Amino acid sequence: MTDLAIAANGLRKSYGDKTVLDGVDLAVPEGTVFSLLGPNGAGKTTAVKILSTLISPDPAGGEIRVGGHDLAADPQAVRAAIGVTGQFSAVDGLITGEENMLLMADLHHLPRREGRRVAAELLERFDLTDAAQKPASTYSGGMKRRLDIAMTLVGDPRIIFLDEPTTGLDPRARHNMWQIIRQLVTGGVTVFLTTQYLEEADELADRIAVLHDGTIAAEGSADELKRLIPGGHVRLRFTDPAAYHNAAATLHDVTRHDETLALQLPSDGSQRQLRAILDRLDTAGIEADELTVHTPDLDDVFFALTGPADLPHQSKETAR
């Protein structure tokens, strides 16, 4: 466990008769991005609050270590090792960006000169120097989130909890935030990320855990989770009924959709399988009007593990 930034055994939390976390085990290696996925109310934020010492777990749970420190025995050491950026910005809009940074430096008890140096370096690092003297209320959503993370880094934490950090950001600001997270990890920081954007977890996370009904439904790399879900297929569509019927007779293991003149074949989406399908059609002199490939993605994993109604499904089919 010495190379784990976060290790939790049997993490539990209940409020009255409502169980939010029911024996969650977590193991997050140092210098990686660990993403916790789950629908609203799954317990993601509760897990972050426990691991960051904001609330206490139920006593029935097991040992929790963050940054090598026992959370129950030495919470102050845990707080010194971590930074937290919550769902809602901690930025004070009534003061400037620089004043927000200096306030954080004071809270970390940095000497005045050291605090100013750290604030200036972080404002420059997050491309906020030009806006440093402006009230934070005038910042865009992306600028506020950058300032929020910069404030989190004042104490030089080695573990950062990012609780849905890109919620409400436009696509450009979201991609900028992804780049910031990658740079943090390159510098050796461990990032514990909760998100509802499946693409975000796919892009950033070394390991992903799907939280559902208070337990971890599945955990692994993005590729490992995708392999849990069957359903990859190739879909061929025709406009000529004769070509459609000939293709159905030529190909094996097809599912017919007579009303749309479409055929569906199981496939892992590999080039070898696609070539085999096209070769059989070419040999028979048959040409499809449209070919689409669908391989399972994190959307499929999420829906399979948590149910279809939690997020809107966007197909990841590719037309060829």
C-alpha cells in the first residue's frame, strides 16, 4: 500500500435508513487519474467528502489511508496532503483573482513574500495574469474553474480531488481543463476525478470505477470496462431489395431488418473482420449503400451497469 495515494477498505456512509455507500473499496496509485462514475445520487460526492475529511464515514467501515496517512487517526496530515475543487466554485467574485490567490496563501500560513511568489507563478501557469487585477465576478466560467484549481494548488498538494470540475463549461473550456489535469499528473500529482461526462473519464482516467447503489459495480481501465459489454456490430443498409436479400443469403449470423433493408452482423470492429465482410460482398458482386460500425464505449458500460435512464445515450457509430 506504500505506492497508493488513496486506499479505502469497506467505505460506508448512511443517513438514517438511507445507505449511500455500502462497503466501497478503493485503491488509487500515485501519479494517476482515478475517475469515479455514477448517476446522480450514487454517492460520488459523498465519497469525495469522506476522503477529503469533510465528513466522517460510518464506524463500521474499514481503514482509510490518504497520502499514506490514516484518515481517522491523523486527519490533519491528510488535509495537508490534499487539495479539493468541488462542484461549485470556491472563488470569491467580490475580490480580484490575485486577491483570491493571496487569501488562499494566507489560509496556508505562507509567509507574505512566499505567498505572493506562489500566487504569481500559479496565475501565470493558468493564463490568468492579465485578469489578475479584475474582480473574479467578471471571469468566464472556464476562467473561474482555472482560478479555482490554481487556488487549490497554493498548498502544493500531491493529491487533488476534482468533483465534477467541468460541469457547465463549454467544449473549448472543458478541453482546456483536460489539458490542465494532464499537466498536473505529469508533474506527479494524483487526481481523483468524479464526472458525469463519460468522454471525460475515457480521455483522462487511468482507472475508472462505476458506482451504483452504493457499491462499485465495475472497475478497470476504459478498455477493460468496454470489453465487459457485448454488442459490437456492423450494420449494412441497402436501397435495392434484391441486393439486400442477396447479402442476407451470402453473409452468416446476420440479423435482418426487412422494413429498413438493413443487416446487422456481430463484430469487434477490427480491420480484419471488416475486410472479411467486404470481401464476401465483393465476391458475390453485392454493394451496400451504407456501412456503419458500432463498438461498445463507456456509454454502453454505464447504461449496462446503472440502467438506461440515467444519461442521454449518444450513438458512437461511424459511417463508412
